[in-house]
Amino acid sequence: MTMRTLCPVLLAALAVAGQPLRAATGLTSAVEKRLDADYPSLEALYKDLHSHPELSLMEEKTSARVAAELRSAGFDVTEKFGGTGVVGVLRNGPGPTLLIRTDMDALPVKEETGLPYASAVHALNLSGKDVPVMHACGHDIHMTVFVGTARMLSGMRERWSGTAVLVGQPAEEMVVGARNMLTAGLYRQFPKPDYAIGLHDDPQLATGSVAFCEGFFSSNSDSVDITVRGIGGHGARPDNAKDPVVLAAQIVLALQTIVSREIRPGERAVVTVGTIHGGNRSNIIPDEVKLQLTVRSYSPDVRAHLVASIRRICRGEAIAAGMPEELTPVVTVVEAESAQAIYNDPALTRRVRAAVTAWLGSDRVGSLEPEMFSEDFSQYGRTAERVPICFFIIGASAPEKIAESVRTGVPLPALHSSRFAPVPEPTIRAGVTAMTAAALDLLPKS
């Protein structure tokens, strides 16, 4: 997942990150004291998770650690649900049911942060290739906040009433983990939630700050594979071949006109060619070239238009290149890697924002515009049950680093970067505080 926050939020956060909780009530004071006592353990957990990342669908040790933490906090725990998923349930009297989700998987990225707890892990990916592995998207922070929140809820049962369902989800980076857990019966085998909430860290937002977006927040995401077919031959006699490399190049350029020329200005849409592979020697014209695209949208109509245009352009360019009908490019939408847009329920989002603001203060809470990243947290609100969801953002970068980036114009390391390194303490503290504030508000004492 990648994202970019609004500059006003960034700049407002610079001066306030790291401020203490508002000294409002005995409840906030109690939470702060618990967090002070618990923080060394949470930081140790974070560093251990960071040092031992696991790839999507392979989160065996990670999920076992999350399960152990939930069990230690008093939750009834089910492991290996929907693959490597973990579900913890804590019943605490009558009241609503709240689902809190964390993702657990890491990315095939070689870490270059220079941190003493940096990952040196290598693993075989699903294709059997040896790759480096790193928590380059902050899922280690998310899991730590998740565990901290579980401990808070367990230790403060006298302050809330209802049922907490905590979900450790695999394979967010492949946008299949939520679907797998829901298909396995998450809402049938466990208490069906009245609300579902989650969070993500963001290096463009100052640590200690939190930001919200009502309504649509993330985009639809589709992975599209294109096999451009041709007739191979000798590079010295292109007249005896039908060159798929040239055709692929024409297709790549033509695809750029879809958003600029076919989509109404103001509509959000992206068509990006992420990979292109073909051939193995300079003097051989290959038989095919493979392209992989990411396609982003909000509107279902725009989503359908983008895919239809990709198919039309591929066919049209092939005809223009003189390819025979049987060698028309093959366009495949990879359904297993598709994700729907996050729609933050407005009423729930306003309620969560108000609760977090009461604890952190309005100067540490900002607003976001919708962005074109994708996140399969959306699936928790897309089932027949139509559970209201709220997904919010916590800052992960030191204010002085953001200020330096603004001053010099040099971007901070982004999510998925080999150099992404969140500042642990204020990020974890703000995350646990915000999530606890939301949970206690949504599970009021009856």
C-alpha cells in the first residue's frame, strides 16, 4: 500500500507531534499510565517483528507470535484461519461487537535503513525464487499497535462492555488476505461486528498525528496481465517475423491516452505499466512479450471503461501491426489481485475522529483527501452484512525530517522503500492511544 497525505495536515502536525495526551479525564490518565508501563515490551515486540518479516501467505511465525500475544492478553484465539490468519475474541458483557484488524505480511525488499534491528531475512517466494524480505510498509508497527490495544482492552474491562474481535490478517500486500478470511467464514464462525476499524502508518505525516477521510478513501485496484504475441525470428531479418517487442511498445504508449483522452477530467483513474518482459538475446525476435499493469479507479463505470479500453487498444494495435487474428494479445484481469475501494462510513468515521480528538487534541488530528492506493481492508465492509468500516492514518516520521524534506524538496523514503523506517515510540504510542480511544467509545460501558 502507498499513499500521500495532504500538505496542510503535514504542516499542522510538525509543531505538535510528541505532545502528551490531553489531561482530560481519569480514563486518559489511566491509559497513559498503562502505556508507559507497557511501552518497553511493545518496542521489543516491534523490533522483533521488524527483524523477522515473512512474505504474504507465509506468515507462519508472525501469526503464531500475534496469536500468543492475544492469548496472553486473555483472548480466545483461533489460529490458521483462512490460511495464516488469527482471530482473537474477548467477550465482556452485553453490547456491540467491534472488529479491529491488523495486517501481518512483509515485502520482497532488501532493507537499507542501517537500523541495528534491520531485517537480513531472505526467503523463497511463491515462485520458488530467493528474495530479501522487509517490513517496508509498516505492518510491524500495525501489529504492535494491535497488540498494545488488545492489552489495553483486556486490562480495562471495567471501562467497556461488548465483544472485541481482533483479526490478524495475512496477505494484505497481495490483496487476498481479507477475502480469504471472509470466505472462510469470519462473519459466520465469530461474532459479527457492528463496526470494523483499522489503521495504517504514513511516512508523510508527522509521528504523533492522526488523520481521517470520510467516504471514499482508497481506490479500486485491478492487476491486468497482457501477453503480446508475435512470430519470432532472426533480428537481422525482421521482415520474416512479426515483432511483439515493437507491438508492446506501441501498446504501452497508446495506453497512456486512456486517462488523458477518454476519462472525464476530475474523475480519478490510473493506468500504469509496471513490468515489461520479452526476449533473451539481442539478435532474436521473441514470440511474445508480457506486460503487467495496475489499474486504479473509484467509479464502477470508470473501472469497466478502463479495462474495456485496454482490451480495445491491444486488439487495435495488433491489427495495425498486421498480426493475424489468432495472435491477438491476451488480456487477463487477475481477479485474485483485485481490491475494491475503501469507503469509510461517514457517521462511524466522525464518531471515531471525535473520540480520538478528545484524547489527542484537535491540533494532532487532521483530514485527508482520497488517494489512489489500494487496501483490502475494504472487503470487511463489502460483504452482504454491510458492516460500517473506518480506516485511519497515523504519522510515522519525525517532524524535523518532514520539515527538512519540505525545505530541501528531497522526498522522504516512502512506503515500500528499502529506506522506510518509522520512528517507533511516538508512532506506537499514538497508534495505541487512538485505537484505544476509538474502541472504548464504540464499546461503551452499559
